[in-house]
Amino acid sequence: KIGRRLIFGKEMQVVKNETLERKKKIEKFKESAWKCVYFLSAEFFALAVTYNEPWFTKTRYFWEGPEDQAWPDQKYKLKLKGLYMYTGGFYTYSIFALLFWETKRSDFGVSMGHHVASSLLIVLSYIYSGKMSKYSGAEAIASCSFILFVFFFTLLRLVYYPFWILWSTSYEVIEYLDKEKHKLDGPLYYYIFNSLLYSLLVLHIYWWVLMLRMLANQIRAGGQVSDDVRSDSEDEDLHED
């Protein structure tokens, strides 16, 4: 009901036989609203858990400490385990949601690859508040949200992620790994997890290219956010409740 009111306005009366287009908008709004709630809560949860940790600002503490502990023999705090379960549960759910419930989009395979990798690595982001604004017709909010999203996506996933996180997992970890103690499992962890982490970077680049296309369309349209460039397959299928 809230979605209908935001999308169609106060004067819109709910009717039994809604048009296919209205159903699609409501379906996509519900998906974005649910993900917006998750990502917003997960962001606050993650900041509360990690902000005061030494590795929040210095990546070398990924691998050494606290005290004389060193990767991969470090003990994890209960609150950090809780964060892992919270985000891991969401991405595990997302695999099944993408298969059975959510609107099919042209990047289905890419999204599935991302959800699988994310279920193992626990990554998070936010875009869905902007998409909700787009579906409800609030173009000014949608435009601002999309520009902010592209900026922070570029900063965090294409700058910070590869040049800080991947650099640390690729090179810095080697300095702190006890190679004598972990002759077999050390390299195994190193290559498996780095393969997953780098696969995410490839997916980030793919989505970044799509964002640039949308941004170019937005500029040509005088600031109005264009339709989701992944939406070419959304018109072909609509999931019924």
C-alpha cells in the first residue's frame, strides 16, 4: 500500500485489475525497499562493529594481532561473528530470491556470481534508496541519489577496494603469514580467497560501465535519471505474488 501511494499518488485508488506496468513498478519498488532497509541497517551495524578496531584504518592489522596472534589463527570477537552471520545470511537468501522471486534482469548471471562470492566474502553496498525514488517518480531525489551512488561506488569499489584491500590480501599478508606453520593451508587460503576477491572486482567494473552509461543518459536528458540499463529483460517476465 505504501508503495502504491508513493508511486501513483494520493488520488490513486487501488483496483483489482492493475495494469501490467503498475504491477511491475510495485514489484520493483518492494524489492528495492527491502534491500534499502537491509543495506542501511547493515551499514550502521558494520560501523558499530568495526569503527574502533585497529584494522579499520591500518590494513596490516588484518594479519597481525590482537597481541601475538597472526592470520589465520586469530580469534574473532562475538560482535564480528554476528556481523558475518547478518550479512552472510542476506546474501545466501539473495541467491534463492534471485532464482525464484525477484524480477529477472539482463545481468542475472553477473548478479548470481556476485551473490555467491558475497556469501563467502561478505560485501555490502547501497543503491536501493535511489531506485525507490526513481520508481516513485521523485526525480530530484533519484538524480541526487544516483550521482552519490556512482561517486561512492567508484571511490570504494574501484579505488579503495583494489588499492587497499586487494593490495593487502595480495602482498601485505605474505609478510605476516607463518610459512613454516602453514605450508599447505596458507597458500590454499591465499589463492581461494584472492580468486573470489578479484572476481568481485571484475563484477564491480562491469556494473561501473553500466553506471557510466546511465550517467551519460542522465546528462543528455537534462538531469533526469534514465531507466535501469539492466531492465531490458524486466519487461519479459513479472513474478506474481
